[in-house]
Amino acid sequence: MRHLLLKLLAFGLISALTVNAGAQEAGFYNSPKGFGAQLRMPVSDGVSHCATAMVDIYGIPTSRCSSPGLRFNFSRMYEFSRIETPEVVYSFHAGPGISAGYVRDHVKGRGFDLTSLISENPGFMLALSGDIGCRFDFGGRISLNLSFLADIGFHVRRDEAGNSRAANLSVYNNGLIQTFYPQLTFLYRLK
């Protein structure tokens, strides 16, 4: 079941990259949370939709687990301020969204232990999100976006005790713990 889900999520990621569905910009998403792809589609003046598919690397850089998770986020961005200079245009934006994925989560009560192996199973995450950031346009086809994302939601995983029908439901802790991890996206204007 888990491998089938991962294959379906990977297919979704590839589909999003190949069929840009009216996207004006596509780019490479990079963060201490993970890396992936991002599509941006303008809706109206100062409003755009942003879809991000990423590989969640929680626990991998510290060798606490060996398999990554997959996450998706869809946000509606509202530009609330703009500063224009001859060299660069700074566009400040914020907006709500939704996140979903198959990821590992920080175990409450463990503190920030970076040495112990993660013994809890990965699970499904569903969360409401809030994104705030600044976009840097340099006048060409390439732009940068620096942002921060908070997720407030739930994490459901299979119980480790061996009972295949039991599940653990908890608050998605990494959604708040990783709020201040910067997200840097290199965007390329398609049209």
C-alpha cells in the first residue's frame, strides 16, 4: 500500500511538471524541509495560485531515517506591498493554503534529539497553511522568492505496536516547528 501511494504521488509530481496547466512560472523549490518543484499561475492583478510538490527530508540529513516523504501545498497568494527600484522589484505577499502528504513527524516529548533513529512510522498529513514572503524580480525571466510557511493540521500513522488496524492520530508537530525554515524558490517565467 505504501509503495503504491508513493508511486501515485510521484506520478502526480511528474504530471504537474509536464502539464503546466496555464502556469506562468515554474521553478526549483529549496528549503531545509526538502526540495521540489513549484508552479505559479496568475489569477488577477496581485493574486496568484502557487502549487508546490516536494520531497520531505525530515530525519534524512541526520541519518535518523532512510526514506523521504512527499508533500504537496497549494496556496493563494495576495501581493500586499511593492517596492520598485531600477535594479529590482520587491513584491511582498501572503496567503492561505492547504498542505497534504505522506511524511514523518517530530515526536512530542523527545526534544530536539538529532541522534536517535526515528522509530515511528511515516503517515498521512493534512493541514491548513499560511505563507508569507518576498519576491525579487530582476527584470529578466528569472526571479527569486523567499518565503516562510506554517502548517496547522493532523498526522495519522500506523501504530508501531504491530496491530495493523490501529492508527495514531496527532497534531502535525513539524508544521509549526519548521515554520521559520526559509524556503527559496528559483522561478523561470515561461511566457
